[in-house]
Amino acid sequence: LKQAPRTWLLQFTGYLSKLGLCSSKSNTFLFILHKNGQTAYLLLYVDDIILTASSQSLMQSIISSLKSEFAISDLGPLKHFLGITVTRSKSAMFLSQEHYALDLLERANMSNCNPCNTPADTSSKLSSSDGKIHANPTEYRSLAGGLQYLTLARPDISYAVQQACLF
């Protein structure tokens, strides 16, 4: 049904409110709980959930409450989400989009291109070798969108991507 996803979202967010999680003002799909000096964050993206908390007991409490109301699976520690790879050490968490960027290069048949020292070559201008438009406009738009998504977390390459997408 067309309304099924919306109905599920309303039911899910309503249940989160019952648990005490409040929607963030900057991102309506980020829910925050402050309880007894502890904090929990729940991020919802379509039907994927990332949950973290300041204590393991608070996190397990939220997970068990969600499991009692919804059919959910706990996939364990976060490894990959929306093109971001998460690597943990004892003292830190490293977020990387390397795999996502390499996948974009492979989709564009550019995985064997030579890298350059700066994100933009200021001396050359972009142009098609034969003067024709891209053979597959849908694939081009998909690649341009993927590059734009990549630049949300990478301002160091955003100028070069902007120029390529404008072309």
C-alpha cells in the first residue's frame, strides 16, 4: 500500500516518543534520549537504525523495548552505513568513504586513472573527447549524484566535484 511506509514511520516515531526519545531540531530522524545523566542517540534511515548510548545498559534497554514492539534484528557493532565504513580502535572511531569513492570510480570506468596532487587541475578544462553528450544520461546522473553525496563529508574535494557536475 502507498501509505504503509508512512503509517509504519508514524507508529515507530510514536513508540520512540513513549520511550522518551525526542526528535532533534536539526534532523527529524535523529532521536535523542537524556535519562538519569545518560544519553542515547537513535538515527533512522528508511528501515535502518543506528543506535548508540553512553552506557551499555541503556542501549540494551532500548533494544529490548524495540524488540518487544517491532520485528528488528541487532546486527552488532556498526561497520558500514550509507557509504560510510566505520573502523574502531580502543580509543577512537574512524569514518571513511574510501570504499564508496572507489566504487564510484569503478562505475565510471576510471579506477585505473592517475591521481593528481590537487583536487582540481586549474590548467585544463573539462570537455568530451568526441564532442558528443554522454551515451547513458541516467548513469551520468547517478554518478554525479554519488559524487555530490560524497562531498557532503569531504569539503576538500567539493570544488572539483562541483565543476565536474556542472560540466
